[in-house]
Amino acid sequence: MSQPEVRVKESPLGLAPGVRSGKQALHVNSRAARWISVAAFLGATSCLIGIIVRAYVQAGWHVTDRLEWSVTVLAAVAFVVRGLLLGRPVTTRHAAIAAIVLFAGIAARVLTFDLLGGALIAGSGLALMWPIAARRQPGDLSRMWALINATIGDPLAPFAMQAGKCYLFSADGRAALAYRTRIGYAVVSGDPVGDEAEFPRLIADFAGHCHDHGWRIVVLACSERRLQLWSDPRVIGASLRPIPIGRDVVIDVADFTMSGRRFRNLRQAVQRTHNSGITTEIVAEQDLDDRQVAELAEVLRASPSGAHSDRGFCMSLDGVLEGRFPGIQLAVARDKSGRAQGFHRYATAGGGSEITLEVPWRRRGAPNGIDERLSVDMINAAKDAGAQRLSLSFAAFPELFDEQDRGRMQATFYWLIHRLDPLIALESLYRYVRKFHAIGERRYALVSLTQLVPLIYVLMSLELVPRRRGL
């Protein structure tokens, strides 16, 4: 089981509490310390370069060499200036790594590895201003669960618990948002949770927090009703453009019915499982005994979804079958012999009023209709338990899949999406959720259009790079 990351809260003097000098990096966030560190770095660089320049001049240095050195120094200084403009903190670890890279570059130049040496010297400026990463404290998960359990109407709220995400809480602790940092970007996961009245102030605090750490803000899977929270560039510090990425699929469990012609395909799928003798049961993940864990772990290993890794950022958890998170329910399907053929994992919020499908698993060759059967039986169980809504995953780009006469741009995106089928089969997922006729509100990615190239890497790495599973 992976250990949660720890976000170190810095003291006003810039020193992280509980960190011993000489063993871990001390964060130096004051403006004076930052400028002193940069000045020391540039001074040391100038002195070392001056020594080498003198040696080369005495040996008959050529103009092309001077130009090469000028470009190398300019690149290093440019990285430093860029980091300063972004407000990135300088730490003792940054300074140590930058010094090592610088001396390695100097050594490479002396040994006539000019290209490598120049790259290392220029890279020392990048190392000095490399963005720090956010860390969360061990007790944050229990605080976050209390807020999630009080959040109504947000099907993505439970996914804030995913390991690796960090949290920023409002001053009174009644609201929070989840995010993760990568190469200088703070990527917010979904909407804030907790007390809605605290959301505007929480967003302003988060923008200030990102400014203090030199992070640029990105929001992934923001709902329509929360767009205005991120709309003021004076608060956020940048203009974020909303780009639609899909829609929630939310069923009102009290009114759900499979009657009518449009639910014909759903009824037929469910009926096939009844005809083949499939039975279902719903159990709490934290109540599983060792025998049940072993049985369902076998289903995981036999599932085409992948047995050893998890993927996703905004709409997934991890730690399946580990009982790590509260409020997780499993819907299990068994064949006539009692052998588990598949199961769905559901997360809850709002005191059980909100239920959300995370990921379905089933064996290869399992009877058709198992996923539909498990969803329908979970909806009925939710109705009996007094739940209000059940969310079936997420419909990404539904308009693109529904469109029959695609233009050139749409056809290009459609082709690109299918290239990702080995990682996440978006169209087959949409064909499944469409049977329930519950397509709801849009979700958006809020990004700065001037930073699209690095953002593509950041978002794709968060959503698609696998995370090792413990089972």
C-alpha cells in the first residue's frame, strides 16, 4: 500500500516545521533569501566562467567560442529570470543541485565535452528555479472525508480522496479543494467540497497559495455551476478559458424506470443476465474478509481493464479492495456456481445521498449484460437506502460520438480518441452510459491558451500514466 504524501506547511521564516537542518531541504520563501540565493549563484557562475575564459584566451580563444559561451550563460540566466518572474521559491536543495550541475558542466567543458558541458551549465539555472511539489499531511484524508460526506450534488466529490492529491482547506476548515502539482502547474481536481459559502474565499486563498509557490493554475472537470468561481482574472491571476470535455451521467434514483421503448436495449441486457442465472450482492469494501478480497482480486487479474495498475485523476480512486477509503460499496455479480464474474466499485458522498461509479471490472468472457445488471441493481439498492442520485461514470465528448456527419476537425479528434482505446475506451464507455438516458451537466477544463503545449503533457500524464496497484 502506497503511503500518502505529506504537504509540509512552512513557517513565516521559511523553515518547514519538523525538518532538521542538514537532513532535508529547508524551504526559503522570503524575497530577500530568494534574491541572495540567486545573486550568489550568478556570482559564482561569473567567477568560474571568468577563470575558464581567461585560460581559453591565453590559449587563443576564437570568436565562435565566445558566442557559444554567451549563449550558454544567457540560457542559464533566462531560466533564473523566468523562475523569478513566476515567483518560484529557492530552497537549499535547489541551490545544492544547481551547484552540482554547474560544476559538472564546467568539468565537462574542461574535458572537451563542449556540448554536454554547455547543456549542463545552462541547465543549472533551470535546476535552481525548478518548481517545488505540493505535499499533503497524513491527517488530511479524514478531514477531507468529513467534507465530502457533507457535499450534496457533486458526483466527483469522492474522488478527491485519491492518494497523491493535496488539499487546501478554508480558514475555518469548512471547505477544501483537491489538487496536484506537476512541473510548476497546480491542477485542481473537480469542484471544491464542503460549505458553498466558503468557496469564493477558498478560491482566492488558493490563487494566493499558488502565487507564493510559483504554480500556474489549471482546473480539470469543473462543473457548469462552478465556472464563475474561476472567472475573475484579478483573483486567479490569469485568464482561464473553459473547454468542454464531457458531461456527467446522473440518475435520479427515485424516478428511475426501465419502461418505454428507449430503455429496450437496457432491459434486454439485464434480462440476459437473469436468464443465465447471474445473481448480485452489495457489500462495503471495508467489510470484506480475506476470502472475499482474494476472490475479487482474482477478478481484477482476469479483467481486461488491467490487473496491476490504476489510471485517472479527476474521476477515479485507487487502493481497490484495500479498504483504505470510507464510504466505498461494491456490487458483485456471480454466476450459477457462485463464482464472481465481475464487480463495480461505487463511492459515496452527502451522507449516502450521492453514489458514484468509479470503475467496473469483469472477467474476460463473462456473460454479456453484467455491467448493466450491476448498475440497475445498485440503482434499486440506492433507492431502498434513500439515496437521491447515482452517477454512472462520465460521458467524455458525447456530441462527438453522436455526430454522424463529422467535419474535418471532428474527424481528427475522433481518430485521436480511438488511438487511446488501449488506455481508455471512451466510445464504448459512452455507448454503455447512453443506455440509461441520463446525460447531465457539462464538465470543463479551465486552461490558459498560451500554455497549451506543456498543459497537454501535464493533463495527459495525470490522466493516463498508470499507478501501480498494491494487489
